[in-house]
Amino acid sequence: MMQNVHLAPETDEDDLYSGYNDYNPTYDTEELENDTAFQQAVRTSHGRRPPITAKIPSTAVSRPVATGYGSKTSLVSSMGRPMTGAIQDGVTRPMTAVRAAGFTKGALRGSAFDPLGQSWGPAPPLEARSEDSPEEKIRQLEKKVNELVEESCIANSCGDLKLALEKAKDAGRKERVLVRQREQVTRPENINLDLTYSVLFNLASQYSANEMYAEALNTYQVIVKNKMFSNAGRLKVNMGNIYLKQRNYSKAIKFYRMALDQIPSVHKEMRIKIMQNIGVTFIKTGQYSDAISSFEHIMSMAPNLKAGFNLILSYFAIGDREKMKKSFQKLIAVPLEIDEDDKYISPSDDPHTNLVIEAIKNDHLRQMERERKAMAEKYIMTAAKLIAPVIETSFAVGYDWCVEVVKASQYVELANDLEINKAITYLRQKDFNQAVETLKMFEKKDSRVKSAAATNLSFLYYLENEFAQASSYADLAVNSDRYNPSALTNKGNTVFANGDYEKAAEFYKEALRNDCSCTEALYNIGLTYKKLNRLDEALDCFLKLHAILRNSAQVLYQIANVYELMEDPSQAMEWLMQLISVVPTDSRALSKLGGLYDSEGDKSQAFQYYYESYRYFPSNIEVIEWLGAYYIDTQFCEKAIQYFERASLIQPTQVKWQLMVASCFRRSGNYQKALDTYKDIHRKFPENVECLRFLVRLCTDIGLKEVQEYATKLKRLEKMKEIREQRIKSGRDSSGCPRGRRDGSAGSDSGQNCSAGSKGERLSAQLRALPGTDEPYESSSNKEPDASYVDPLGPQIERPKTAAKKRMEEDDFADEELGDDLLPE
């Protein structure tokens, strides 16, 4: 038994790993050239063949087992290298890795090298999530609620308030379903409170936007009363805003103060805004002392433009002059916190710097800075105009104080605008001399201010019909600033007044090239084209202007007038209908529309508009004449009497109206009343031949004794009439108009004009067509009533209401007046 046991020699006990440094000739690289096996492996694939010794037959033949106490048969590889663990020359080879990196047993079977396992193919798909599970249903429903809230907000931003409210309501319904489902699956504390809060808040906001204030307040109450919502108390500000819109000022103040108490002091900006709302509400209730307290606190903690302006308003309401001055100085001192304009000017020729400056010159931040500066200038100018007349003994001294304060501040350029506004105040007080003197002070200042002052001076002289002076100052304004559209418009006006329409059109065109939004120039160029009989171009101008000023009565009338000149009455009537929808009480527009319907033969529509015109303005003789003739034509003489009586009150020296009253009495069968009227006319106009003729006829028919007296007077007047006609005929040229027919007209007493040529002495065609050819007064006129229409609105169009534009208004406008212009206040 012990024969197979080999004990280790005693010499090896000291160094178990001895012999590893002994030289092995197998690793001798110098002899590789003489190694036949190695050279064959390099030249062929012999070295990649699996070793024969690696193929172990699957039999039950036993092999020697190597142990630490016995030796086994040494195994040698095909390369002549001893196998791992083999004993060679009494030394055991050390153990190495069992398997080399990247090599598997599959390599022994001829498979490709694949250390990353890419030959295995794609990974199997993930297991599909069950859509019927409660968690998945809750997740999908929550996603749908969020989408509805987002769609509601987008619809509100686009202006579709109705759709926004519908989406918000739908989101609220689905959110309630979501809460019920979540309570069934999980515990109540797992409910998404943020989603509930956003849904309720959006719903309340949409109710408020749609002016459904009661529903909005109820929804806000649901949020505020729920203690689980954090910071819900600040929503009381929104509730206060709703009460403010409802003019329930006491409740608005109450909710503002409740919100102020619940907001911590670290949120200074929000607290300042709430206090500003409280101050505005106090102003609306007339509690100016409380409002002053709020605004004074704001100006001491975080001054801003709105609070400063409201503080000035409050002191103005109580009439405290000194406090108004101090508040104005505080308003001037509010920092704008914007960059200077020098930042946007390139200091060098560096192309990179120039590109950066060009990019930021008109970006959103720059536009916001401009808007903030414009708002500050608006507040300062408005406050100065408000307090200047009351802080000193006269408004001029007050303006001077404001100008001095502004000059010492960062708003130096506003001082000139205040001076120009001072001149405009003189104009409002009808003190034209002081206004002119104030404006003339700017003639030696910089070009912008000089152009503004010269433009206003040109406008003043134009109103006074001093066209030479107006043209002179218009030239000065244009020379000072060639790109000033107001100056060019005024220059065109002066040229238009002199009759040079082509040159006026050039100035208007240049004004439009400089400022395409100059509506005055566009309107005036349309009038110029009308004067030049270029109706198509005039119509084009007015239609463009109508696209800008949709509800301008002047523009609508001009379009209708151009269509009338183009002999298109249907279009003219359509545009006049639009005009009446804008100014339904304009009697001249109504009478003009009635005249167009009358010319088209539609008497019923014509009567409707003439009657409306008479109702709004019962002193228009043309309308009264048409209505009286209409009732006579329709055999309602009794109704015509009231119109002719009103006409006789308006024109008591015109005998024809009283004759028409008497004729109506006679036609209606009231002969006694007719006789009394004729007698009254004879007392007022004893030389009226027609009145005497009817007196003779009526006295004869009734059998009165006065018939002989009236007949004698009639013969004497007729004889005098023949003598007068002969004298006039002999003293006039053959082309002259005889003045023999003086009876029955306005010239029967004064002998001014011939009866056929005067607008005030003719009756309507309806009166001439009536029966009774033996009645001379009814056939004495040969012309219809004048259907011409004087533009009640005129071309002075409504200018855009901006803080930098001033317009002089007039009560009545002539048809061909030109639009005028004032420069910044």
C-alpha cells in the first residue's frame, strides 16, 4: 500500500516554490528558427487545429490522478509545452486561469469568437402591462385631466373663453371620477392634492373670465376652506378682485386684508401689490385719507410709478397743494431700472460687437424697456397736466414749476413737451396770442422741438384762414424734420387751400411714406383725388382707411359719396346704411339716404328716413318741404299742415309756407280757416298777388262783401307789376333773368332774385304736379327741392387716441375741409 505513496524530500520543506527560476529551453526564442513545429504553425493553420491530446475518449478507462503525494504521467501539449499542473524535472508547473478570456467550450466546436454575446440576438420583449388593471386606469385618467387643464389654459390665452370654460368643467368632472376610483384602490392620503387644486383653480379662473362671478366665488371658497391645500389663503386676492368688479368695495377691502394677513412678510412684492389694490379700492369709495395711507406706505417701502401717480390723484382730490408737489417729486424720483440708450451704440468698429448690439437693439428686453419708459413718461405728463393749474395761482406758473422739476430729473426731454402742452392749454382757454408766443419760443431750440412747435403754429394759422402764415410755419416744420408726417400733412393742407391739388397730393404721399399709419394724410389724399375727379383712386384711399378705422363716420360718408358720384346708388345706399348704424341720430345722413331712395322711386323707404331725420332735427327746411309735399301727394292735407306751419316759424319772411298752409286748409274743405289764413297773410304781405287772387275767389264763392275791396287791390297790384316788368325788361340784357315775377316767392317783398333760380324760392315737383292749374302759387316753381347733402361730419377724422397726439375738435364740418394735425402735447 505504501508503495504508491511518495513523500516529499526534506530538502524541499524550506522552499516549496523552488525551481521556478530554472531555465526552460522551451522559452528560448533564439532557437525558434530551428523549431520545425513552430515554423509550420506560422506558415499554415496547423497551430489553430485543436490538439489531438485534448480529445479524450468517452470511455471508462481510468487515468492517473495527480495528487500532492504522488506523481502522474506528464502531459505535453502539441507545442511541446508542459500542461498546467504537470511535473517536469521534479517541479510542478504553477496553476493558471482555468479558461482564457473570450474562450468558451463552443470554440472547441468551431463557433466564432463572440466575447459580448452579440450572436444571441435581441432581447425578448417586455411583458405587456395589463390595461385592465385599476392602477393603469387611474394613471390614464390622471393624464387626461392634465391634458384638459392645459387645453383650457391655451383656449383662454387664444381668447376663446367659452371653450376654455367647457374644458375646465370637463376636467373637474373627470377629476372627481379619478378621486372616487383612487379611494377604492388606495388609501385616502394617497390622493393627488396638487391635481385637485389645479383643476379647481383653473375652473374658478375660467368662471371669472366669463364674468360668472357667483360661480367663481363658490369655487374659490371650496379651495380656501380646504385646509389640506397649502397657501390657499392668497387666493382671497382673486376673490377681492371679483368683488371689486362687482363694485362691492367693502367686501373687496375685507378680502384684500384677509389675504394680506395670510401672506408672510418675506413676500414683499405680493404684499405691496395687495396694498396697492386696497388703495385703489379706497379711491373708488372716496376714502382718500385711507388711500393716501396705503400709497404713502408703498412709496416708503418699494416706490413704483402706479402708486406714485395714485398718490398724486388722492392729494388732488383733497386739494392739498404742498403734498401734490412732494408727491410729484417722489414720482419723478422713482428709478426706472433700465439701461441707457448709449448701451446700444457701437463704440468701435469691431464686427462681432456690432453684431451683438444689432441683435439686442430690438429684442424683447429692449421692447419691454421702451414700454416701461413710455409708461413712466405718460404718468409724469398726466400728473403734470393735472396738478399744474391748481398748485399755483395760475396754470402758467404751475407749468413753470413742473418744467423746472422735470429738468432736474432723468426725464429732461419731457420739459419741452410740457411747454408745448402749456401752449395747448392756452388754446383751450381761447388765448391764441399766448399760445402763439409760447410756441414761438421753440424756434431756436433743437430740430425735434422746433418741428413740433412749427407744426402747431401752422395748424393755428390754418384755422384762422391765414394760409400764408400757415404755409410759412409748415415749411419751417418740414425743414426742421423732413420725416415728420404731421408737418407734411399741414403743408399739404395749405397747398390744398390754394387750389394746387396735384402738389398737395405729393405732400400727402410723402407723409404716408414716412408713416404709413398717418390716417390724416390718407384721408386728405382721398379728398384731393375727389377734387381731381379721380374717383377710383379716391375710393381706394377711403376703403384702405376704412380697414384701419372701422367705425369712422367720416370715412363711411366719403365712401358713400364717391359711389354716388360714380352713379352707383345701390352701393351708396349700402354704405349710408353702415353710416347710420354708427351714428343713428345723424339727421343729415338720414335725409341723404331718403333722397337716394326717392330718386330710385321707393317713396315708402324715402318717407321713413325723411321722417326719422325730421324727428332728430325738426328744423331742416328741405326735409320739412319733402314731408309736406308727400302728404299732399297722398291726399293727407291735414297732416301736411303741421310741417308747413313749422316751416313758416323757421322762415317767417317766406310767404310760400303760409300760402301752403292756407292751401291745405282749402283742400281739406275748411274754407273758413283758409279764408282767415289768407287774410292774415294779406296783412303781413299786402303786395302779394297770389294771396289777393285767392281772397277774391274765396269771398266770391262764400258771398262776402269784401270781394270788391280785394278785387280793387288785385287790379292795382297787377298793373304795378306790369309796369315794373317793363322797366326791368328794358333795363336788363336779353340774357338777364327778368324779375317781374315777385309774387308767391321770397322775393315778393324784397325783389332779390328770380323765382326759378333761387333754391329757397321753389317748391317740390310733387307740389307742381298737383291738380288745380288755376292756382298760380302751386305752379310758380319749376325745380325740385335741392337734394344736395352737406357732409355733417367732414373730413376731420377721428385721430388715434394716444398720449402724444392732440386734436382740435369742431362741432360742424364742411364737405371739403382738410384733416388737420397737432404734434405731441
